Amino acid sequence: MVEGIRGSRETVCREDEGSGSARPFPICYLPSTIYPSAFLRPSCGSLEGMPRYRDVQVSFGPPLTWMVRYLIIITSAIFLLTYLPAQIFGFVLPYQVFGLRPYFVTHRLYLWQPVTYLFLHAGFFHIIFNLFALWMFGADLERTWGSRRFLTYFFLTGVGAGVFDVLLQPAAITTTIGNSGAVYGVLLAYGLLFPNRPIYLWMLIPVKAKWFVLVMGLIEFVSSFQTPGSSVSHVAHLGGMLVGFLYLRGAGLPFHLQLRYHDWRRARLRRKFETFMRNHERRDDRGRWIN
């Protein structure tokens, strides 16, 4: 077998049985996937097999991932089922029961409100901004972490933002709705995981993600003092960023508990790996893996 590497692709030539001719089998190696390439010419060992590269495609945003898509669909459906009846018929009961009111949580034990308020929104601009930010910043996080951990982080920061609001304003009767706290937590994680990626303000001005997150955090911190009567819950935004930071940095847990958690994670991954290998591989007498 003769192998010839050309650019980022590899052409493997094999000799047919009963004939002395060699035929190339072009294989295109891409991250974690092997795709057959149909545009390499058969000429092993010559320059005729060089690939013709296609034009680069530029997209407006990241590809929509599975969990982000479902969060957008569920949030949009609940918005239509609650906002339109409230505007047309004046039916505001869902906002009163499922929106976050700290007084109801602390005095009437409406413990579901720190969760349900995430899926209610006050208008089209409100929901479009939140879901747009969730798509732009959450898709990369889900591809990095996986769907399960991303969903856990989304609810952790969203519910944490609601609890933070209740703790700082336990007697407030103002209703808080929207998943902005979770979105700010997602934004913080994006800035920590991809600090040097550019974010284009107004589609023109490139700003590194770490500085963008820092500026947004400072704006929310200052606004929480200067606009106490505002309809925007800056305290919840700060709570989402704070909970996200503590989760990502592991603060609040004793060091020995962190070690035990990581040991459990490593043992769990080791068991999964051994189960996979038992199903696909075998060992010799000394316990070594044999392909």
C-alpha cells in the first residue's frame, strides 16, 4: 500500500487482486469524521490528485445546536400562549402566578416562581433580544460542554438569578420575568471560555469577549444602584453572572469535596471507557488491549 499526503487530504492507493494496477481511494479527514472525497483525481504519486478547495462560507452566527434550539422553541411557544392573551383579552393570571415576586416566594411559599419566571417575557423586543443572545453565545458553549451540562448551567444561572433577587429584596412585590439572568450567565461563561474571540458591536466594532463581559458586568452593577425603580431587574442580571462565576470557578465548595467530586468523575469515565472497550476490543493474557 502506498500512501501519499496532499495538503490536508490523503490519497491511499491499493493494488487490485489479479492486476498490477493501483487505484487511488481518496479520503478526506475532517475533525472527528471521515468523509469520502469525490473531487480528487486518480493519479497516485502525482500532482493531479491535488484537491480543489472550495470557497469559504461566512455565516452570520454559529450553527443552532440541539438544546439551544429546543429552549428557543419552548420559550417562544410559552410567550405566544401568555403574551397574546394578555394583550388581547387582558388575561394576566399567568404573569401573576408564574412570574417572580419575592414577597410571594418568602411569605406564600410560591417556590416554583424562581423557575417558571424564566419562560415569561414582557414583549417582542424583550424575547427577541434574550433568544438572540442565547443563540449567539449559548451555541458554542453547548458544543464545548455538551447538551446536558449546558442545560444544567442555563437553569443554574437562571434560577440562581431569581434566588439572588429574592434574597436581596425579600419583601418586593414587583414581578420579574424573562431569562435575562440565565443569558448573562451564558455571556459570562462565553467570556471566560473564549476570552479573545471578537464580538462585533453594531456589526462594526470588534471587541474581545473578555472586555465585553467586563463592561456589561460594570454597567449592570452601576445600574442596580442608579435605577431602583426601573422595570429591568439589574440585580437578577448580576445574580446570574455571580452564580455562573462561582459555578465555573468551583467556589463555595470545600477543597476535599471538590477532590472527591473529580475522583468520582474520573472513575465514572473510566468505567464507561472500559465498557466501551469490552464491547469493541479484547485483551491478551497480560491484560493489554488488542486491536
